Amino acid sequence: MKVIAQRNLKNRVQFQCPFCNRIWERDLDHVEGTAPDKSLRCRCSCKENFSLLPDRRRHFRKEVQLSGAYIHDRIQTRGLIHFKDISLSGARFEVNAQRSMQVGDPLLLRFSLDDPDRSFVQKDSVIRSIRGNIVCVEFLTTSDDSDALSQYFAETESAE
């Protein structure tokens, strides 16, 4: 049985034993250089063994329910999007209608965060994958400390 574990905001991996449901957190920086599909063998205090597949993303990915818009320069279209998750370096969202988007196409994303200030964010991005109406993008510039997105994740971290 494989368990997929995602990094939290403290750059640690939290996972749960699939047999006894015990939850614990570990720092897995020592596995950073291993192959992306390499799983780790774990043994819980309940004496059961299972495989752990750490998520090797660069930044914590937060599940959200945000609406926004995209501007697609190559085909000169605009559309509404619904964000599924977001990180400091990218996002996953659903488009209302698939309009000849291709991997590698640039998009301009505009959206407001669900923070108390409803901070407006505008990000240049490039499409990394498309599955049906789900599009994954990488932001072309990473957020700096003064950026609304960085502050949003800093507030999320302090709330944990």
C-alpha cells in the first residue's frame, strides 16, 4: 500500500499510517536527490509496513476555491477560471471551455485571494499540463516577500 505525502508549510512531510491512522511528521530533506518516483519503506509503531511516496514539489500547494480570469495571448482569448490549488510557483485551475490551449503557451492570470484584504494578484505563467478542462501552470516569476501571494502563504503558515 502506497501513501502519498505532501510537504507542509514548514517544509516537512506529514503522513498517516494506512493501518492504524496514526499521523506523524518527518523532515525528509535527505531524500531530496532521489528519483521522483522512488518510494520509501516505512514501519509504523503498530508494526505494519507501508510505502511512502513523498511529494517533491518545491513549494507547499494549498487547496483553494478562488475564481479568476486568464488572458491567452497566442489565440487572443479570455476566459473565467476556478482555482483548485495554488503555490508560490504555480497553480492548478479549471477552465469553463477548452480553447485550443497547448502546453508551453503563456497565460496572464488575474484573481483575488481569499485573505481579509481580498488581495488582487496578476501573474504571468506558462502552461505545463492540460487534462480535459484542468490546466496546470508555472508562474514565470517567483513571489518575493512583498508580493501578495507570499504574504498570503505567510499568513496561512502563522495560522497553523
